[in-house]
Amino acid sequence: MSSSVACDAGRGHGVPSRRGREGDVLAAPASGPGRRSAKPSEAITAAITISLLRVINKIQQGRRIPRDYGDGVSMTLLEAEMCALIARNDGVTGSELSEELAVTRSATSQIISKLKAKGLVTERASERDAKRKQLSLTPHGHDAAAVADDFKAAMADAIFGGESATELRAYLRFVTKLEAFHARVVTQWEGDVDVEGEPPPRRSS
């Protein structure tokens, strides 16, 4: 997420917030002086939401910490993920990567520059449009892509291994709802609609 999202755990619904340090996730306490007692379902919802925001924050921070994954090149997991996408879509452009990774085009351009400097990615002009730059991996870049693929496989096995098809579909519905909510929050911050997806009230002049 590009900004923090605070969860009002006492009420059990998400509220956009810009408070706190960049990348932090703030959450209101589930109970306190003067607060009404939460119903069991509300308490569970609050606990899940707070835990989810905590995990999102940790993943967000971890994706941007450079590490040596054993190939002799220090890179972030986000850089490895971009290499994996390029490996699956040879000739992809920066704007297409930006949409796929949900990263701004400016940030994507910076990551591509780093990957080129590290000898992981090459860039060439499109035959149809010289202004469009298509990306490909070097042999070293394919090693980096394998890092992201291995991480994704390990994560999938740890979280979803042994789950039934019904449970997997439930996970997919949850993630889809989470992504849709985040998209609405980002749009709200840009001043287009409120969190529920409705246009904001017009201000009187």
C-alpha cells in the first residue's frame, strides 16, 4: 500500500488514514475506557483486520530490503518479483509491469534502472514503436527470477498446502475483496470517490 490504512477496531471497519510514519500501519485499540463491549464476531473481525494490516506492513517493508539471495547480487524481493514477471512476459514494457505489480510508473522506472545497472535486465526499442522500451532478462536475471518463483512457491505451500478447493475459492474471494477495497481507498485519497465507491459530495462555492 502506498499509504497507511488505520482500522477502527472498535467499530470493525476500515478507515483511511495518513497519520504515522511512511509505511506504518496504525490500528485503534479494540477496547478501552468508555468503549462499548464488542460482540464476539466484532472482536474476531477486529483481530483479523489488525493482524492483516500488521502482515501487510511487514511484507511491504520486507519487499524493499536488499539481500544477497545467493547469486552474488544484492537485490530486493520486489526487484526479484519484477525479474520473474519479465521472465514470464519477455518483451514486456515498464508501464505493463507497473500495472501488474501495483507500483507507480516512477517507482517502476527506478527499479528497472537498478536492474539494468546490476546486469539483470536489458532494454530494447519496440519494432512497432521506438518510444516503447521492451524488457528481457540476462542469464543472471533468470537466476534472480528463480528467487521470486521459489519464494512464491514456498509461500503458497505454507499457506494453502492441503486446503480444499472450497477453501481456496474462499481465500480468492477474500483477496479479491481486499484488493478492491484498497483500490477504492487509493481513489478516495485522489479525491474521486469515497471508501464505499460513491462520488464525494460537491463543495459549495
